[in-house]
Amino acid sequence: SELALALAGDQPLRSGTVTLDGRTLRSGHPGDAIRAGLGLAPEERKAQALFLHRSIRDNTSTVVLERLRRFRFVKRTAERQLAQEYTDRLRVRTPSIEHEVRKLSGGNQQKVVLARWLARKPKVLILDEPTRGIDVGAKAEIYQIIADLATEGVAVLVISSELP
């Protein structure tokens, strides 16, 4: 977990460098990692990944806002379309993309974290304990999403104590 955070720039490196596609990322700068195409779904999704009192829409769009802006304003229609696209694609069970993330099941919360990074179209996605605290059906769906990402050419690093 500490290595995952360091690779993603959330913790400074003690030594060495992180290089992605020939670009050396600055230690302790998560924005560099994100711009280079690296995403991280951390172990503690509630504490480290989600804005629990915000909507699915807000949580999905947070790392792609620069793409959704015109001048200094977020294009709300584009933001809603993006969130709806990934909510549908990942089969997040929710009444609406405006639903607060804290009211979702653990599996659906994890799908929202994945939706955020899929919207960014990462080259590398680090998933730290992606199936912790979710039911068996959601686990199967998460494993399928991981397999699909790998098939699409995304490098996926899974850190898990419960690999199938």
C-alpha cells in the first residue's frame, strides 16, 4: 500500500524514481502522476478516494475537470454525460448520478472510484485491495472490469490479499 501511494505521488519516495513512458515523475506530486496517465484506487476508499457527501457525478469527474471546463466554468452537461456513461458502463446501482456516494453499497462505491480513473483513461491503474468490503457479486464484477482493462491495454497492478 505504501509503495502504491509512493508510485502515485501521494507519498514522497525515499529513494529511486518513478518513470512512465520515459517521463520521470516528481516525488510527492500526485498531479504529475495523473497527467502522466497513472491512477490509484487506494486501499481505504472512504478515507482516501471518495468525497462521501458529494454525488456520483462529482466523484467521477474530479480528475477530468480540466477537460470539462470552458474558460473557468465546468460544462455541467458534459460532466453529467461523462458520469452517466461510466455509471452505466460499470453498472453502478443507483437511482441517479446525483445520489450521494455515502449512500451506496461498498461495491458500488468502489465502482465509482474506478469510474473516476476510467474517465481519465489511464495507462497504468494501481488497485489496492479493490474487493475489500464488498459482496461476492460485486467482487465478480470488479474482477471482470480489471480483466477488461487489461484486455484494452491498460497496465493494471492489483494489490490484494484475496485474489481469486
